[in-house]
Amino acid sequence: MAVMLGRARDRAWANTIAVAAGAVAIAASLAVLAVDHSSLVLPIAVGLLLIGVASVDMTLVPIVAFPATLATLRVGGFVSLSDVVLGAATVIALFMLQRRGAMVMQPLILAGVAYLALMIPTLVWRPYSENLVEWAHELVLVLGSMAVGFVVGRNGRASAALGAYVLACCVVGVIAVLTTVNWFIATGALAPAYVGDLHKNTVGGMLASALIIAYARPPWLGWSRGRVGLAMAVLAAGIAASQSRQGMIAALVGMLIIATRPYVGGMRRPKLIWLVALAVAVLVAINVSSQLSSGNPFNSATERVRWYEEGLAVWRESPIVGNGLRWWYTPEFAGHIQPPNAELEVLTSGGVVGLVGFLAMFAIASWALLRLPAAYGTLGLAVVAGRFTQGQFDLYWVAGQAALLWLVAALCYGVYAKHLAEGTVIEDESPRTLDLRAAVFRR
């Protein structure tokens, strides 16, 4: 026995020394890279961290992909940190996919394939490297996100993934509020909050998705009403601090969809949301009208009108198959910007053919989510609709934000597949059914 304990102790020491030596070697290698190849240090470090996380639990990397959508920091000059994490999560998810269970998500996959397939003509018509690279990027943002979300839901990690995202957004919301308060104290003016490198509209969009998730609170998440209420208050305050009109509208659209869907598990939705939606809609309309009539060519509303006109002029250069993905980085269109509207961006990139695919993607996905039992499809439908709404007034293909809606939609399918396999599917309940049950219980 003593000999066995001694050997075990020796193996433990050997493992510890090996790990320490490996850590020193990695740190030294990163230090050398930092001298001449600094742009490679961060992605390599993130990759090594993800490998370490995956060695503990394979599902942790797909879970991290949800809050990582907030990481817009660029690495290597092209991809964002969220892209790196999503790429790693996609590889892991493809290994973990259970083919029989994943068949339930077939309509969602079809939606993504419809868009990506109809963008191929622009790859042929405009054969330049950025075009092909961005198409591959969107392949991961759409189909990769679906694989990741499904695996997370199918393996029972939905609460952890969505909880991590909402919690991270709450931190962003607190920072946004503090930024606005500090600025007001210093200057006496209410300025929109920029959180680090995050634009106010990016902040608004991120928090809007988190607010929709918290408001939906499907029963399979197991979240308490008190904590969710606190999170919603923080997120709503953060959106207000960002002064992102598109974020406010996106959040309200998603929440209104949830409010109109069947009741689930006896969870009633407060009617106050309708009054809030009306008030916000009126305030936004007044604000936009005021900016358009002000004569100031540099406010956000007037600039958007000009950008729309420029986008339409670019589309006319190649109306059928477009000018290629990321055309605004090509010498031919130097000085132009990425159109701040989802349909116009796709129209200029993939032409009418690409726009048909883009609209088909959202139509098919929305219909598929609508056909799921409300306990599963409502959350995905609301997040997809909220992001689509925001895309009407802002950039759509922004790495993390373009991935989150498909992560959530596929997660809902994953949870549904898990409950199907277990025989624990939560069926829809109408308000009348709930009232009848309440009457029976009172007796």
C-alpha cells in the first residue's frame, strides 16, 4: 500500500511539473510572438484557453459562445474575438451533434441554407477574396451558430448559456448607466452611453436581446421571478442610457410577440407592456421627425436618409446579383459605407437574388419557430424578430449580433429535442384553459 501511494504521489508531482513546464513554454512563446507578431498573440491565447476549457467539459465552449457575442474586439485585423470563440464552438458542436435529434431542427437549417445558397451567384460574379471570406464568415454566423445553439439546448445547458449572456449584458447595462450619470454630473447634459469600444447602438441591440430573453423566461430555464425582474430593470435602464432608438424598438417588438403568444405554465404577461410600447413609439416618432425637420445634415436621422440614397446608387451598379460581400472595402467603392439597413445591405451585396434568400431565411425560420409549442418557439421567434427589427435601422452583419439570434433559435430547438426524447414536452395553454383550472382549484 505504501508503495502504491508513493507511486501515485510521484505521478502527481510529475503531472504538476509537466503542466508547469508547459505553461512556462506557452508563456515564453507568446512573449516571443508579441515582439514581432503581436496581432497573433490574442487569438492564440484565446485558442489555448478554449482548449483548456474544453478539456474540462466539452459543452463549456459552446456555452461561452453566447456571452462571447459581446466581444467585438478585433484580432488579426479582420475577425472579432466573438468569431474566434464561435468558430471553436462550431467545431466542437459538429462533433457533439446527435444526428437523430438534430433532424427536428431541419426547417431552421433550411432557412440558413436558402440564404447562403442564393448568395453564391455574387461570389461567381464578383470573384475577389473578401467576397469569399465573408461568405464563409456568414456560413459560421448562421449555420455554425445553429449547430452551437442546438448542442447547448440538447445537452441541458440552456440556462447556463442564456444566464451567462443576460448576466454579461447586465454588467454592460450598469456601466452604461454609470457612464451617463457621470457625464450628467460633469456637464449637466444627458449624452448616449458608449461602453468601451461599443457604439451606443451596439449596446442597445445587445441589451435588447437580453431583455427579450429575460421577459420570455420560459419555464425550462428555471429562473426565479425576482432575479429576472431585477435583471430586466438593469437592462431597460442600460438601453435608456444608450439612447439607442433601434434598441428600444427591437426590445418592444420582441416583448410584444411574447405577450401575444399562448400562456405557458401559468405565466401571465403584464399588460403594461402595451402602454410602454405606445409611449416609446410616440417618443421615437417625435424625435425622428424633429431631426428630419431640423435642417441639421449631421444628425442620425438625416445621415441615414443620405446613406440610404447612396446605398441605392451602389445597388444600381449591379441590381441582380449585387456587388459582392463587403464591397465597401473594395477600391471601386472607396468612400462608401456599409448601409445601415439589413435589406439594403444585402441588396447591394447580393442583389435581388440575395435579398430573396435573406427574406426567405427569416420567413422560414419565423414560421418554423411559430409552429413549435409556445414554451420553446416563443423565445426564439421573439429574439429573431427583435434582431430583424433592429436591422431595419442599423448595420445587420455585425459578428456577435448576427450570430446571437441563431444561437438562441437553435437552442430552443435543442431544448425541444431534449424534452421530446425524455417525453416531457410542455404543451401550450390558452388563457381560457388557465381560467378554468383556477376555477376548479378554487372549488
